[in-house]
Amino acid sequence: MRNEAEMLQIIRDYARNNVNIRAVIMNGSRANSEVTRDIFQDYDIVYFVDSVQNFIDDQSWISYFGDILIMQTPDKMDNPHAEHFNRFAFLMLFKDGNRIDLTFFQTDQLDKYVHDSQTVILLDKDGLFGNVPSPSNRDYLPTPPSEIEFYNCCNEFWWVSTYVAKGLWRRQLPYAMRMYEVPVRDMLMQMITWYIGVRTSFKVETGKEGKYFEQYLEVSKWGIFVRTFSDGDYERIWKALFEMGSLFRDLALTVSENFGYDYSIDEDEQVTSYLHKIYNLPTDAKDIT
């Protein structure tokens, strides 16, 4: 597997030798010196070029970077009938395990490019970027919720929890788990992010999909969070749902107290009671009450 120095050399050398490429920047975790390096980190690279379309029309250049294991072009997937692009990404996983997410960006559209705070200039032939601030994770830090954002998160969590209960009672496993793992868990993840923000003055990054949660949650809360992940057994899903509700309540009360926001304990208690009622409801019930 090629190491970081080798990969960056390849990325720079290709750009230096191609007159179409005017500048190269690197974003993402490899631009953050505080992130621990590992073998699965991507190289998030942007080539600023005079013609994006040239690299789309003739893709023979890809072999310069290595042997492809699998590749994806999300811009083409999103716009299959487009005939011209000013921005185009090639997501490339190579057989040696390295991955480059390489985006080509048209130089005459530079005024539309938004700099990421985790940006390192690897090459700038024409001085397009001037003095770029030292890379930091400031764009990735969580922000405090507004009162309406806090309320909406709580309301969505408890509202969609009733969908999970309905799906479980009906023995509709795919529906129940979809509701549980997407809208309900999303709200829990948001509340955890705010809770960690409160504990750390919103100065730490919780990571994509909460990948750093374990570092900042108390051991007891992390343990409960782990128990919210269930399998396909209905009884264990019910137990996980109740664990999730308990954890959400605990976190939300801390966040609400910190900001002086109202937490609707009535919604919480009424929905929790409803969930227990559905849990105990006979499978042949003709009436919820």
C-alpha cells in the first residue's frame, strides 16, 4: 500500500505535468493535523482546471493514479443527461487500498468555490488562492440549537417513535426498523451532538455520523447508546426503543436546562406511556384503548 508521502507526490506530480491543471488543494481529515492517521483515510483532492470536460471525455488519466478496484461518479449519477459540467468528482478506490476523492473544478468558476476550513494548498501555479488560513476544523464544530430547532428535534423523536411501535405491533420489521434507524435515530444523534457541545462549550468535533461520540460521552451514556442498536428480534427492538427514549430524555433535559429552553415533558410522558401500551397490546386487539 502506498504511503501518504507517495500518494501526495503522485497527486502533485500529475498536476505539475498537466498544463490544464492550475492549482491543487487537499481537504478533509488529511488536512487536519490533529486527526490520527490510519489506512482508511481518503485523499480529498480538488484540481482546479481550465477544462473539466476534458477529464470527463478522456478518462485514460485515471490509470496514472493506480489500478481501480471500484469507482463512482456522483455528479453523473445525479445528472445522467447533462452534457457539460463545471465541477465533476471521481471517487476512486484503488486495489492497494488507497482512495482518492478527486474533484475537478473549472477555474473560470472560481468565484463560486467555497473554501473548506480544512484546506491545504498543494500546488498553485498562478497564485489563485493567495494566503489561505491555516487548516482547522472550525467548519465541522457543532453549533448550539435555536429554541425552535431544539423543540423540533424533540417533537420529531417522540412523534416518529409511535411509527416504530405501530410497525412492531404489526410485525412489519422493515418498516419498523426504517423508522427506528433513520428519523428516530437521527434525532437522537442530533441531541447527542448538542449534549456533547454543551459539555465541551461546542469546541470539539463529534465527527461524521457521530464517529467520535465515544470519546466525549460518559461511559454510562455510551453504554446505553450501544444498547440502542438491536437486531431483527422484535422483543429486543422494543427494549432498544425504550432505552433510546430514556437516553434521549436524559440528554434533552441537560441541553434544555443549559439553554433555558422548555422540554415538553408532557409529550415525552404521553408518548412513552403510549409506547408501553402498544408493547403490551394483544396481537388480535381491536381497540388501542
